[in-house]
Amino acid sequence: MPVAIFAAPVLSENASRMIAALAGLPDVRVGVISQTPLEDLPPPVRSQVAAHWRVADVLDAGALADAVRQLGRQLGPIDRLIAAYEQLQVPLAEAREQLGLAGMGTDAARNFRDKARMKSLLRDAGLPCARHRLVTVHEEAAGFAREVGFPLIVKPPAGAGAQATTRVDGVDALRAALDAAAPAPGRPVLLEEYVTGDEHSFETVSIDGRAVWHSLTRYYPLQLEVLRNPWIQWCLVLPREVEEPQYDDIRHSAFRALDVLGMETGLSHMEWFRRPDGSIAISEVAARPPGAQMTTIISRAHDFDFVAAWARLMVFNEFAAPPRRYAVGAAYLRGQGRGRVKAIHGLDQVQLEMGSLVVDARLPTPGQEPTGSYEGEGFVIVRHAETAVVQRALQRLISLVRVELG
């Protein structure tokens, strides 16, 4: 009977879903490591957990390894140590190596986690990605700006999901961003050229270093533009047509990038751009499941449980998915104004015009605090056999729905 340990800082809704998927595998016992109590899980999921160990800091590799040893005393030999949280990937790899467990090693985990290291490896391999530089002083940043030109992106080397990422359009804005980031020797800031074009993602399932399945999405508009303009309601579309020749270039580059970075078995999430001239540029790659409800979106496109398939991949090195049947898209509902959620307008018209297309929704609730992220305060997911229908529905949806703050 395999024993799988799932680690997470907090036992969130996403963590709960993944724990349930692992526990739902045949003859698998699941242990959990977290900073929060097991009681944070819903009772049905909590009852499926064979053992739990609480740590002060889940990002401490030594504490992780010790927690696995403690759980091993209760559950027997541990077979897998798994997590989906971006910031956990390096500590998780370090703990695996301490314990002699299978899974991604430390070098590969750092290739995915350190975005400057990642881009250097990709560029050295001849793969297309944004020019970049790590800087610790203003003079280095000014030199990169003269070389590349504005706008630029300022971000931490180990960011996730556009966290602490800023676009700067001139010298004064660059200086202000660096002052806020406070770079220093041993704690650099990453500068990148600002890539223009259409923004996409590319998800890949790999087994023993070989890509066995892939998917992709299109973002509307760019994530950074959404963050800079709080009135914009972000959308993404997963097209039904995933094997079209128009994606041959990103397929080739994505699979090559995973090989360069050291992906063995797992699910990866790559963000990339199609420039106005038709060329592509890889933004960054994460060795984890995607966020922003993408696992649900993929599930709806194929009519299966993608999270359950991910769990089987991580425990048994097996993956199977039915053919894609639908295009699916999501609109993320963002509050307009200031304060808490006061009201939601336009839902009746959405129901009237496109209610038959809606397959999932989480609507903002009165009194809810704004998240401040591009994912907003709620979402609506639609699907149809034709990609164009999904695209039109999303554009109409965000024109109708307004989340009022006050």
C-alpha cells in the first residue's frame, strides 16, 4: 500500500481538493504536513487523512524531512512527498534528497524556481525568452535599461503568479521600483525586457522526462496590464484546437525547455508570448499544477477529473486523459471602486443570454474583501464545442457584469 505525503503551508480549498484526490487513489494512504491544524480541512476530507504533522515553517527543508520521518513512524515507509505550492518546490526537493525519496531533485527544482537561472539556461540552449539581468545596485539597472530600453519588468528572482512584479516605463519609475525592492548583495532583483504580444500558458504532463500530454490557454489581456488597471476583468480561453499547426513552434520549444530544465515526472505550467511578428518568447516555467482554476477548466474541456489524474501521475507515474471535447473559458470578476463588495450587477442578463454555457461559477459575496489580484473576487466558467462561441461569451460576460465596491 503506497504512502504519499502532501505538504502545504495552509489547508486551503485547493490543498483540500488535492488531498482528496490523493486519498481517492486505490490503496493509497495519505499523510499531510502543514503549518495549520488538520481541523482546517472539511470533515469529509479530514476523515481520509491517515496522519498529520504540524510544522512551524513548511518552507524549512529540515523541518519537512523531520515531519516525514515522524509520519513514517505512524504510516510505515514513505513512497512520495508531494506539494503544489510554488515556493515549496526547492525545500521539497531538498527534503526528498535527505530522505532518499523519488521525485524532482534540488538542481532541477532550482532551475524552475530561480527565474534568472531558468532564463540563462533557456537562452544558452537557444530557446526564445526575454532578455534579463540580476542587479543589486542602481548603476547595473541603468546599464540594462540603456541596453534593452523601456518598458522593463522588475521582479524577485523567485516570484510566482506575477507577485511583486512591476512594469516600469522610465528612469524615475525604475529608480522607485528598485528603492521599493531594496536589492543588496546576495538579494538581487531581476530585470527583464517587457515582451509585447499575446500571452498564453502551456501545460505539460511528463513521465520519466517524456512529454505525454499537453494543453494551452490564451490570456486576455496581459496579466500585468490587468494588475496595472483595476477596472479590467481578466479572461482566459482554453481552445478546443490544441494540436493545430499554429502551435508547432511552442510545442517544440516547450518540450525542449522542460528537457533543459530537468523535468522528469510531473505537471508543468509555462507562460509564453506570441510577439506581433509571429515569433514566440517563453516567460517562465513552474514545475507544479497551474492556478486560476485551470485544473477545473481542463477537467471541463475533457469531461474528467484532472486533479485526480494529476494525483495518479504523482503517485504511480501514470496518466491518461480522454480526448478534448470542448473549448472552455473563464472570466474573473473584479470589484470596481474602493471598499468591500457591495453589489453585483448584470447577472440576470448573463443568465438570460448564456446561462446554458455556464458550467462553474463562484460569485463575489457582499462584504467580501477585494483580493487585489488579477483573479478578482469571483469567476464564471463557460464551455462550448466551438472556441469562437466561448470567446464571444466571455467578452459579453465581462461587459455585462460589474462588481461594485463601496
